[in-house]
Amino acid sequence: MTHLRVALVTPLTGSLAPFGQACATGLTLWAEHVAHLPAPWTGVELVVRDSGRDVAVSIDAALHMQPDVLFGPYGSNTMLAAARATKHVIWNHGGATSRLSRPAFPQVINVLSPASTYFMEVLQAIRAFDAHATTVSLLHTTSGFGRDVATGAISAASKLKFKLQSIPFEPHHATEAAPLVPHADILLVVGNFSDELAVAPILLTRTWRAAAFVGAGVEEVLAPLGNKREGLLGPAQWLASAVFEPDEGPDADWFVTHYRDVAGIDPSYPAAQAFAAGLLCARCLRDSGGSDDTAQLAAANQLICTTLYGAFRLDPLTGLQAGHQIVVVQWQDGVRRVVWPPEQAECPLL
């Protein structure tokens, strides 16, 4: 028996641990149940390592076991550090930053949509449902992730004929910037999750035609707001209810059922991203017949398919994910409902 040696380096301690553990559970589910591999591999030997305080050290330790395949960590900054630490091909299922692109990182295979698309889709949804909204206030952190989201929002606002004002703030200083946010029809907020949670009660005392927070796309982030979360919009990489018809691997119902059996809870988007990365990796191994870096990259660059996570297609110039599309959710009656794109919407935007 020859096993495919797979290494996953992801946060298992610290503030990102719940997301990193979800990645580990999702990838383990793939490895144990649906790793459809070509000969000579008959199974998967998966080693999961904590990215810890020094990601480069953790990556080096993972590579010491000479894995056939390397999966990167959850988190944009963590994934950037991982990509800087190795020239080995690394599957990126957890870092949405657009900086993980060519030519700087030709060895990264990006599974998830870049953060620059987060508010682009939100503004498209608002424009489709509200012809009278014309102005936008964008409060964004100066971190790399915040600038990434903001750049996409600014570009989309220009194309959609919105007048946008941008208010940057240093990480952990969102509440100090809140009084500087001008009145507008639309409010957009992006920061780390603690900043978004801190500033939301301040800004949501004001009246907006629409308000969107990146954290509103995640089930638990803004939960402490209670009823104040009602009506908020947010981008989401994946929801089980936003059904895709996969041509690669099992469907969402299979994944949700088996994940619940293992973890006792419903899968979050990081779990789905890691699981999908496993499916895509196995497909590339089957297409190329080899696990060396050149073979993995060549197969991934040619691959066009759909998993339960959505479409996969790499941009030939940047290497960023171009097939997968963000869904826009709105909190309605205490539940996240998909309102955009139209072909996946569960209900209209309110």
C-alpha cells in the first residue's frame, strides 16, 4: 500500500483556532472518505500541524516529512507567511488576500474568491434592488486584507455610478474613526472581527438604506449584536443552502451529514473550503498522474470544474480564483439568507 503524504499547517491555537480546526476536520473528512486517487496511491496519510506563533518554522517542520501535497493555513496573513516560507506548491483554501497572486507567488493554488470581490458583489446586489441609493461610506482597516476589500469596493462603486467616501483606520481603532463616517445611503465596514463588532453598535444607531459588514457573512462574528444584526448584508464564501450541482465529488448534503457525524455541528465555510481543496487536489493528481510541483500546477491551471463549494477556475494571468463566486447574505428573521446572485438567491434583498 502506498499512501499519499499530505501535510496541513493551520491555526490550532490562538484566536483563529476554531477556523483552523474546521479546516482540519474538513480535510480529514476528504482524506478518510472521498480521496479518489490515481495509482500508485491507495489512501492518504494526513498530518495536521499547528501554524503556531512562527508559521515559517511550522511550514519547515511539515516539509521535513517530505509530503507529496501541502495545504496552507486559515487566515490571509497566516497564508501569506506560509507562502513566503516555501517555494513548494501550496494549496490555499484559507487566505482570501489578492496578494497571493502571480508573479510574487507562482506556487500558490487559490481555491477561494479573492477578498477584493467581497463588497463588489454587495454593491451589485444593492444596485439591483435599490435604484435610489447613490452614496456610499466605506470604513476600512489599513491592514492588507482591509485595503484589499476596499480596493474592490472602490472599483465597483465607480462602475456602478455610486459616489463613495473612504475612511481608513488603523487596526483596533475602529471606534475612534466612527465619528468621521459621513452620512450616506450605504454603509460598508471591513476590519478585523473585533473591530467590526466594536463599531457596529455605534454606526447602526444611524439610518442607512443598506449596511454591510464583512463579519455579517459569518454565522457567529456579529452574534453579540442580537437584533441589531437584522437586515445587515455580508459576503459569504460558502453556505450549505446555496446549492451547487457538483461534477467533482459529493454534494453539500453528503458533506453536511458526514461533518455533523464527526464534529457534532454544522460545517462552516473554512471546513468546506478545505474539503473542496482536497477534492481539487485529487482531481489534479488524476489529471496529471504525478504529485511533483510542476504536475500539480499544470493540472490546476487547466482545471475547470464544480465542487460542492462552487466553480473552480484559475485566472491565467494572476493565478487568483476566477470561477468561484461570492454569495451575498442578509440577516432576515435571525437567519442568514442568500440574496445574491439571482440564480442562488433564497429570497429578495430587503
